[in-house]
Amino acid sequence: MDAISFLSSINKLSVFAFLITFGVLIYELRQFKKDQRYRAKPKIPKFDQSTTLRLPQATALVLNKKKKITKANNFVIIVILVVLLIVFGLAAFFGFSKISSKTTPVKEPMPQINFIASKGIKIYDGQFNPISDTKISKLVPGGEIIIGVETIKDIDIDRARIRVNKNKWESQDITVDFDSEKNVYYIRYIIASDESKLKIEAQLHSVTDGWLGD
């Protein structure tokens, strides 16, 4: 059993004890109020004056010792219950606090960008703003980036292909999306949550010479 499961079980017991104590406290408070009303209005028996009471000539006087009945002091019980209620309430509160702190999500590791066997690769954010080397290390999973490869002037380049974390080229790696201002062919890429690093490769295609670098 891990720490979170242990704290959760202890916390459940604290909440259960809190509810039981609260119920008993309500019952004792009602009994206390009932006793107060009973003491404030004593019940006086009514005597019928028309009835003649005949006493025998010889009456034996019998003295009965009153048995002393001790009853628990309701006030003391209520005080004890209030103290227990506070203790169990605090235990439940701190138990929830510890569980929430234990279950705080851990940040995913930052991906590392590796440029493999390619030149002219550019990394941009989703709005086509260049990402510096210092900001690349702060990329997080789930974020969108634009990966571009700079084209070569004076050569008949008509497209490019860009692959990420792959060892083989596939048809979907080819892109004809071109930004004339940046002078790059590019793709949009969403960083997956299970990627600890990005291996990026890119090639330009020449109408005359085919894929450059092969």
C-alpha cells in the first residue's frame, strides 16, 4: 500500500468518526434541553379533596432508604463530544490537504531538440515566430511548433520532406508548404506527451537531382 492509499483510508475513518460524533452530539444536546425543560417545570400531582382517606388504627411506619441514582452529567459528555468533533474534523481536513498535495501532477520532462544529418532546419512557434536555442529547451508536450527547412537559392527546389523521430522516409513526410518570407518549406507538428526528445531530419528536392543528400 502506497502513502496516498494509506492517507486515504485514514482520512475515511476520520470522516466516519466525525459524522458519528456529530450525530451523538446532536442527540445529547436534545437530551440536555429536554432535562432542562423538565427541571424548570416540575410535575405536581393533583389530590381529590372529596375522597376520605381511612387510616388503620395501627400503622407501621416503614422507612425506605432512598437509593441514590447517579446520572452522567450531560454537560461533561457534551464537552467531550465537542472536543472529539474538533479532533476528527481537523484530522479529516489535514488528511484531504495531504492527499491533494501528494496527487499534484508532475511536470512532464522537457523535450530535447536534436538536429540530425540536416542543415538549414528552423524551429518556430505556432505563430511563425523563431524560437531561440534557449527557448527550445522550454518546449512542453502538447505544444505546437513549426519545423522548417531553408531552401537553397539558384537551385530548382520544388518541395521538401521532414521527419520527426523516424528512421524511414514516408510519403506523408513530404511537404510543399512554403513561406516566401522565411524562405522555408515547413510542417506543423504537435509534441506528443510521451516524447522526451525530438530527432528531426529534413531534405530538399531538386527537380533535376532528386532528393539532395541521398
